[in-house]
Amino acid sequence: MSRAAASPTRAGWRGRLTDPMVSAVLALGITQITAWGTSYYCLGVLAGPISQDTGWSRGFVFLGFTVALLAMGLVSSAVGRAVDRHGARAVMTLGTLFVSTGLFALAHVRSEAAYLAVWVFLGLGMRLCLYDAAFAALVQVAPSRGRQAISYLTLFGAFASSVFWVVGHALEEQVGWRQTLVLFALINLVVCLPLHWLGLARREPAERGAGSAGPGAA
């Protein structure tokens, strides 16, 4: 391949990587795999060890997740308004802090009441940084290509349970369920927090979004 032919190809790849939509999809793809796997799906691996260590029934252990789902439902409207008012970038960054704090707290619970209370907190964090907020973030970053971006992102999310099933199981065998949750909390802080803040920082040019609303977009 000649230099003349290779140059447009390199320029094309650079253009894609600097595209706000591509950056956002890649960032959120990583954070969604991580956030879903370490919070929403964590009991798939850790429920048994938690039950054995604490003496609580598996039914009670999964009750925590049910409580989180209820909390997510209760705050959905408020979170939606926050996304509209403050932007999904800020909301998802805050959500990462909530999830990290919740996972760290979950690693140290000793009583049933504390266990359920932490899951309420985790439910709020999950609502702030899982799919609903992520989809809104993509529409805010790339209004003219929101549906396309969302379809790409869902491909990433499909890997969350399988990836962290393996990771969680390996960690639990090595360090136990409590330290596994501590590591999950750190992963969210180190990986998801900067990606939410930096990966959603840029938006597509205003003229592109405006153009999509013209007669040709109907």
C-alpha cells in the first residue's frame, strides 16, 4: 500500500477515535460491563459465600437485591429529571461514587439491617449509572446518532454477566467475598469514574445535531 493510500486510512481511523460518539460508546461500553458486573450481577457469584459466612439464608441474601430494585424504581423519575437538568455525565459520575461506596460498605456489613440498608444505597447508585442514564448520555453526546450509539452500547452490556462471573468467582476463591467487593469498589473508582467524566466530556458539533432535525431527518 502506498503512503498516499495509507494516509487517508490513518486519517479515517483518527477521525473515528476522536468522534465524540465513538469515544462515548467505548467509554460507556467499558463502564457498563464493569458497573453491571460488579453490582447488579454480583450476587450471582457471591450469594453462596455470603450466606455461608454470615449464616443468613440465601433467600435473605437475595432480598437485598430485591430491595435495590425497589429503590431503583422509586428514584427513577428523580434521576431522569437530574439527567435533564445537570447532564448524564455528572449524574453517572456521581452514580459511580455511590456504587463504589455501596460495594465497600457491603464488604463490611455485619448485621441484617445494615445489609439491606446498603442495598438501598446501591440501588440508587445503579439507577444513576446503568443503562437508563447511559442511553441518555449518548443522546446528549450525539443527538443526531443517538439510536445508533445506543444499539452499539447494548452489544457491550451483553458481556457484563459472563465477564464478571469469571472474574468474581476467581477473586472470591482467592480472597473471599468481602475482599472481592472491596476490589469491585476500587475497580469502579479507578475505571468507571474517570471514563464517565472524561469519556462524556465532548459532544458532536451543534450544526450536525441541528442538521439532523431538518427536512431530511423526517
